[in-house]
Amino acid sequence: MANAQLCPCKVFAHRIGTEQSEDILVYEETDSTAFVDITSTKDSKYITINSNSLSSSEIRVLDASFVPGTHRLELSLIEPRQPGLEYYVDHHNNDFYILTNADGSTNFKLVKTPDIATSRANWKDVITMKPTEKIEDVDLFQNHVVIYGRQDGLPIILCHDVNSQETHQVPLPMDFCVTTPGSNLEFDTDTFRFSITSPFMHESTYEYDMTQRKLKPIRVQPIRRFNKEKYICSQIHVTSHDNKSIPVTLIHQKGLKKNGRNPVLMRSYGAYGVTTDPEFRIEHFPLLERGWVIALAHVRGGSELGRDWYEDGKLDKKINSFKDFISVAKYMVDNKISSRELMAAMGTSAGGLLVGGMAHMAPDLFKALVLRVPFVDPLSSMLNPDLPLTQVEYPEWGNPLEDVKAYDTILHYAPYDNVVMNEHGPSIYATAGMKDQRVMYWQPLKFMARLRDVFGQRQEKNKRAFLLKVDLDRGHFGGHNEQDTRLSETAEQVTFLITQVQTS
């Protein structure tokens, strides 16, 4: 059950065959900044009730054999909520395995503790990570623990033998890719499956034998009528305003000439610790075939280089995300990969905030911007605690209702509050969804209305376009008939980029 802000906050136990009115309230969360969800441990011995915010965790476990009305309800708290402490729980034999950032493990570590002594004092390290590594997910099996993570920004999979305590790295078929755990519902097995996508390959499935240490392709899906040998994916590093080295993944045709004539599409997200991955994106192909360079800027605010990378791009340090993005764009121009007349950028949601900021922070660097359901009015949103996600997201953006510094910081970068007249600037294509509860439809509407109001007829003189598409049936992640809608929207956005950049 959700509260007034649409955050799940109550957990009920229902006995099959009884009326809903007989359901038992198992747990109620009173902290408005926390989400509640329910899972079961891999061995099916416990139900976990997880209450997580953006910066803390509190987990209770319930014996999975519990039946409402016949058993006494007994919830066990793993560890009380503490500011900054995050942890996630699974169970194996007589131990809980816990993924946590405790004890300064900003990139997380795996610990275990007896299921009869769960307090933090009993947690024992199993796997720890180096400063340039991080753990993103864990999967338990009878004889092994599988760790999904990153090393220097690239994906890694580790396999830990719970009997021998040895850990080895699973060989991946390629470096620049995205790995996703498979369902792997079977607990007592020596094999597991995972999927891989890359800029030049559809999602493909692989199976790994943890005992024999052998990787086997199960379903590999090449792209039809596409010669991937003509293209290359590589990584460079760009120095930002404060001498931080920003990784940038480049995707383009082989034999790239640094003559300033290559159109570039920059992409990034840069918030919530979400990484900007070199995944398969259908909208890239019409551009790549026309000689474009796709530049994935791994700016601060994401967690490509670990938790510190994320922390250095949030709250009062959020400006680093924008400056990193600008530094990468300037690098493209200064090193003759492209020119100011051939630069474009695309961002979605919080990535739309990042890219939307370019309209006032670096208007002369870009010819066109595509903003998908963009979070372009963050100040108004964070000033309204009744919106679904506002209170939950105070740890990410700050609370401008109570903190003057947070107010001034958001005001400084918010695209809506910084629309200014300039002779040169990008054309903008924005989208909105009337059923979007994450980024309310009025955010892109207000932003585009202010752009049109400020620039008036000047946009025609400067050949700039301000286009807005509102989908009446769309939420944040899509609407009905989503696949057809996505292909149609993608075609429109690619057409916009080509006409504004390549044929201008």
C-alpha cells in the first residue's frame, strides 16, 4: 500500500481463501523518505521487508513458513537504520550474506553473519573491493557467490567459492558492454546465466560453469545487415575544470579523421549513481552510418568510478556534473573531432536536466539538444513536498525549503530558471508524458514556453527550433503500445538531429 506521495509504505499478510479485511498488517513505514519493497531470499527460507531511502537501509526478515492466523508474527530486524548506512540481505545455509557500505566501504563489500546474530558487530568480511572497483549486485548459490561489479569503469563478474574461499574473475567476451544477471532461480547449481549487450550486439545470453570455469554462449544475436567490423568502441579521458579525469566512451566508424567535420552526439545521465553504459541503442545506427561519433560522457553523479564519483556530483557538488559534460564537449571541439556547428546532445529525465543545462551554461557549444521527459524545473519540484518523489529525493538534490545553500545551488543550474537571451544557441526538441509521475508534464511545458517567450521571433532569424511533443498516454517509461511508440519517437528525434546538425 502506498502513501499520499505514492511511496509504498505498508506490508500486509494475506491468507489465500480469506477476505481482504482479514489481512494482517505486518509492517508500516512512517519515514516519508523511504520506499518499502518485499523480496524473498534465494534459498526461500525468509521473506525480507526492505525499507530503503537514497542513503540508508533498514531490513526486517520474516520466516517464509509464516501463515497468517496460524503462526505468531515475528519480524527480525537485521540492523537499525543509520544515516549513510546501506545494506541488502540474502540467506545461505545458516548465514545471512549482506552487501553493505559499512565501515567506509563506499564501493560496497560483502559480509556474512549467523542468522541468529545479525547485528553489525557480528558482520565478517567475505569480499572487499579496491578504490577503483565496486560491487553492483550479488547472487547466491549453494556452493558459490557471484559478484557483478565494475573495475576502472568496465564491467566485471567475480565468482567466489564458499567452500575453498577462492575468488576468480569470469572472462567476458568483450570489454565495452553491459552485463545483466539472469533470473537464475535454481539455488543448488554450478552454472548461472547472464546477458550482455554492447553497442554492436543485441542482448545475448551466456552460461558460466563455476566449477569448470567455462563460458558458453547460449543465444547470441548479431545485428542483421550491419557490418560491425566497420566500427570501433574505445575510451578516452578528458581533464575537467578541477583536473579530474573524465572517462568518455567513443563509438564511431574506423578511420576517424580529426578534421572538425564529424557530427557528435553526446549522452550522459550523471545522477543517482546511475551509470551511462555502452548499451545497444537503435537510434545510434542511423547516425553512425552517417559518420556521427557517439560520445558517452561518464560524468560525476554517476558511479562508473565508484561511490566517490557519485558523491562528487550530487547536492552542493552537482555543478561538477555540468562542468564535466562541458569539458568533454570542449575537448571534442578543441581536438578537431568535431566543431561547434556539429555538436548535439541527448538526455533523459535527470539526464535531461544535465543536457538541458547546456542551453544556458554552454549555449555556443551545441547546435541541437534532445530532452526526453527532462527534469528541467528541479527547484519548483523540490519546493513542493506533496509531489510523489520530492521528499524521497532530498538526499540527491537537497531540501531548498530548509537549506538556503541548497536553494541557491539548485537555482544556479536549473534550466527553467536560467533561460536567457543569447545570439547563438541550440535548437531543442523536448518530450513530456501526461501520465508521468516522476517528471510532471508541466516541467518540459514550462521550460519550452519560457524559451519561446524569451526568444520570440529571434528563433526564426537564427534558424533555431523549439519543438515539444506531449504524449497523452505516456508515463515516465512509456505508454501503451510502447515498442511502436519508442520506434516512432526515436525516428523523430534522429530526424531532428540530422536536420538541425548535419544538413544545416
